[in-house]
Amino acid sequence: MNDPFFRLLQQDAASGARRGRLTTSHGTVETPAFMPVGTQGSVKGILPSQLQATGTQMILANTYHLMLRPGERVVADLGGLHEFACWPGPILTDSGGFQIFSLSKLTRVDDQAAIFRSHIDGSTITLTPERAVAVQEALGADIIMALDHVIALPAPRQAVLDAMQRSLRWAARCRAAQQRPDQRLFAIVQGGLEEDLRVQCAEELSAMDFPGYAVGGLSVGETPAEMYRILDITTPHLPLEKPRYLMGVGRPIDLLEAVWRGIDLFDCVMPTRNGRNAMAFTHHGPVRIRNCRYERDARPIESGCPCPACRFPRAYLRHLFMSREMLGPILLTLHNITYYQRLMQEIRQAIERHAFAAYYYERKAAWESASDDVTAAS
Amino acid sequence: MNDPFFRLLQQDAASGARRGRLTTSHGTVETPAFMPVGTQGSVKGILPSQLQATGTQMILANTYHLMLRPGERVVADLGGLHEFACWPGPILTDSGGFQIFSLSKLTRVDDQAAIFRSHIDGSTITLTPERAVAVQEALGADIIMALDHVIALPAPRQAVLDAMQRSLRWAARCRAAQQRPDQRLFAIVQGGLEEDLRVQCAEELSAMDFPGYAVGGLSVGETPAEMYRILDITTPHLPLEKPRYLMGVGRPIDLLEAVWRGIDLFDCVMPTRNGRNAMAFTHHGPVRIRNCRYERDARPIESGCPCPACRFPRAYLRHLFMSREMLGPILLTLHNITYYQRLMQEIRQAIERHAFAAYYYERKAAWESASDDVTAAS
């Protein structure tokens, strides 16, 4: 029960929500938690010290990108990802599976390996489950992910089944290939939108007793309602005492809905990517800062927000984007990560004070009543 | 003598170098001082708090750019440049003269005005000395600059003479147009590479008793030796008790040479622009961080440097540039501004301890003995 890696501190009475704590050699992570994405070993435009100030506990880095550039041997020679990128806290690396199927030109996938062409120089690269683990061991993250076979949705049932079964076999091979004892390997539940395949995959992986489980293959084209349905039927088949990570999700509302359904860990490019594109998240809905209504607006994006962007008037932030100044994307990225981390902190506190259901309904109502850029009129 | 705006604290015995202090309503500036350039109201990629941590006391913003976008009325409506850009320290705005002659399509210049087309939307804009002052009063900097007529060098003597005489007349009109009592208007010495015209211009402007003087029209195509010669003959004709500002200069060696010749204030895009282009300044010469010799280099750019970039291994900084990550330009910009500010601090301290000449020769010898990227072998 009291696994020193993950401790389940509290379960919500009204929902599947949980308070937990991950303990790694690079520090603890209070869950539910959100990981900003540092694709190439850098959360775009943000210094580690700035990232820590947002409340970020743990970051994600992409194995696929780092394997291609600078190469995992370079990172290992520098002492691993923590030393290379000067991020002192916990790190999770994905397996490369998702990027192989989304970014690269995939040439072939069979039981042995995925063979693909690099999106950087077109060279042919073979990724086996064993190599995915070896690369992640060289990178040295605290949590590493099993290689899985991700397919776009919707997909024919037979294709979903094949990919799910391959992901199961690859998860076993990843575990067998593990040599470093200090990294925690998470397995990934696949099965598309097929409820029975999701249940089967969750149960087979649970029987293999991994230190943590991810729900993968979502946020790849399905509706939010379909995603919530898959979470509803999947999480009850995962071990209660192990952390659960929903990969690549999502919008603030998706995080809230997934916590309700028992998810502990998230990553997504949305706060960073949307920030670079001039969209700021707030409790009152999105603020699209290029909008001309902000030309002379002296207010911060969100009053009460402690982030560096909210020390500036909206008029200045708008000016930065209109003038294509780098500081605009930097500041809105900092705001959005801070927003996500504040949301996660509020969720954790609501669970702690046995008030998560009230928080959940209140938060949803506030978002739903907020029209786009409603704060301009407030 | 003891002008409350500028206090000449100390004069070097062996050179023209001076220690001084500017006092503005937004704080003091210890001179000699270097101002990073925030062209559009932002030092590219750098937060005000980060800029303060580099040792930056004062920044420069470009009237030309801010007049075109967002427009000086927007800035004024937000409370002026300090409030708009959240820079609490002193600010200097240039007059727009240099940008009109370098960036825009100049359609006509006569005694009345410069008429040019905006580089943003091609619209026709008329800038008179009176309007240059009005715009700078709306922006609200602590130091504002007279409109001058800048010409590219080399130029025929008659053209240099005409531009110099026009600059004199415009300086007088700028002063007559001034309405705000809280801004200090600096006049600009022109005269190209013609020694007698520089002397004449310096003397005529000195007789008009401005609170400060700039040397303009340099770093526009002439050699360093020509620039130093012009400084040698110009600064003796400027009042000893007034601050002297060399506009748009320059390389670290140029700052050292100009301090030797009695200059107190500098601005230049070089540390920021070169930083964005992967070139770092050090006491041992430049480091071009994209060089493949840094692929696995665990050392910082410059050991002992307190800047945020020097917490990272060179290998990581190289990776950021090779991967086109924004953090690379941000970090090298921070390093270079820190380098310039450390250089200015060393210069100030050397003057204070009556050792500027020794510092000057030592620093020049170190730079001259440093081949490009010499630190890689050290």
C-alpha cells in the first residue's frame, strides 16, 4: 500500500478524485499535478527558475526529439537531462511512440520495431522497445514510459486491437530491458474508443504490476465526451495505489474532468503553445491579447494572478504581440503555466478539504458562463 | 558645477576618463554606464527584473518605433513609458533622427522637417524638431534627445556641413519646444569626420548650455580609428560638468576607448543582437556557441560570470541554438548584457581606485591576445 514512490493520501467521497504524492530522487510531486512540456529539453522561452516560480513540480521531455538532437549520448555525457538542462526537479520522458506516429514519416511498424524517418534530416531510425528504454536510461529521467503503438482515431476495431496487443507485448519487453533501478517505468493503456479493449488492456497491464499507469491514445481526434467516457470505464480497472497519468491532455476543463475520474498526472503543450499564440487562460475564460479592445487596457490579464505577465498592462502585452517582440510569447507562456498550476493547486486543496465536488461544479459554471474575452467587459 | 542632474565625481589623471552620477526622478545612474536598447519598449526577450539583475541602470527606447507602433498617445494614456513597459528605472529616448535616416524611406528633408514613409505601413510621416519633442514628452523618458540630421559616412564636406548646421538649428528649436520641466534634453554633436566641423558644432552647442551632450553620427561606416580620432578632438570642446553620451557604440573595446576619451554614457544593440545570433562576449574574446567544439562542453560560457546563462553547460546552450529554441537567444542576451555591465562596473571601479590606465592596457592586451573562441582551449 504505502509504496515509497507513490502515496495515495486521500480519496474524494463524491468522485474518483485523489490526492497523492510521488517521491523521486529529485524531489516530490503533489498530485494531481500538471507537467509543462519541454520538448527539446526546454520549456520554450522559460528559464528553470521561472518555471519553478509558476508552481511547476515536474516537467516532461520528449525522447523522440532528444534522441534525434542532440542525441542521448550527448545528454548522458553531460550527466543526464537534469544536469544538461539544469532542471533540478523530477522529469518524465515519454517513449517516443506518440511522436513517431505523429511527427515522423513512419515507414513500417511490426512486432519487432517501429521504423521511421527523422523529421530533421530524413535519416532512417529503428525504435524497438529495448532501444526506447535504453535511450530513456541514457537521458536519465525519474519516470520513463513504455513504448506504445499509437493510432489516430477513429480507427477500425481490428487496427485498434492490433495496436493494443502490440502495446501490451512492448510493455513487457520494456520492463525486461530495464537496467537502471532508479527509474520508474510506466505502462500505457491503449484501446482507442473500444471500451472492452480499454478494460482488457488496463487489466492485463495491472496484472504485470508496473509502478505507474498512463492512459494513452486520447486527445487524438475524439470528442471530449468520448475521452471522458473512456476514462470512466478505464480508471476503475487500474490499481488504486498506483499513479495514473493521462497523456497529452488538455484544456483546463479536461484536467478538471479527468481528476474527477481519478487521474493524477497530466502533460500538455496547450498552455505553452497557446501562450505563444497570444491566448491567455483565465478563470473567466480565454483572453486573446491581440484583440484591439485591449489597445489601451491598463488592467492585468487576470487580477490577483501572481505571474510575471500580470504585472504588465494588457495594452503592453498586446503591443508586444503586435510588434512581434519575443517577450510577448514569453510572458503569456508564464501566465498560462501559472494558470494551470494554480488550477491544480486549487484542485488539490479542494480535495484536501473534502470539497472537490463543490469546486468542480463551481469552476465548470464559471468557465461555461464566460464568453470569449468576457473579462474585457467585467 | 554641482548640477543636481549630473555630478562629476572624479577625473582620471592619465586619461579623459570620468566617474559621474546622473540623478533622475526614476533613480540614479553611475557613469560611465551602458544602456541596453529596448527598441519597441522591450529589450528583446528580457523581463525588467532580469534586466535589473544584469546591473542595468538605465535603458534606451526608440522614439521612431514607438511613435509608429503603438503610437505615443497610447503610451501616454497608459501613464508613459515607465508604466507601460514596467521599467522602474531611468529611460532615455532618442529623437527618431537616426532611424528616419536608416530604416525608413526618406522622401524629403529640409529645414522645416524630415518627411518619410513608415517602414511598417508605408504611410507618410512628417517629423519636425517640435514634433520630436512632443512625442518624447508623451513617452515621458527621463532624458530626451534633440532631433538631428544624420548622414552616412563617408559624405562630401558640404553635405556634412549642411547636416551639422541643420542639427544646430533643430537643437535650438527642440529646446524652444520643450514644455515638460522634468525631462533633460541632450543636444547632439554632428560633423561627420570633419574635425573642424565637429569642434564648431561642439562649441556652438556648448554655448547653448544643454543639460547633456551626445556625440552622434558615428558607428555609421567609419573605421574605429576614425571614430576614436573624432572623439579625441570633440570631447575637449564639451563642458566638463555635463554628461557625454556616445550614441550607438559599440564593441567592448570601443566602450573602453571612448571612456578613455571622456565619454560617460553608451547604448548599442550589439550585446542583444549578437546574443540572439549565438555570439557571446567574454574577457577572453567571443564565443560562437554554435561551434561544434562545444557539443559536449560542460563548462559555462565564462567561469565566474553571475549571469543566468552561465549556470548551463555550453553543450546545452549550443543545443538550444541548434534546435532553434527561444531560450538560446534569451540566455545569450542575458549573458552579453551582463558582460557589458560587468565591464562598465570594472571601468568605474578602476577609475575610482586611480587605476584606469592600468585597467585599460590590461583589458586591451587580454582581448588582443584572445583569438576567436580561445576559451575552448583554456
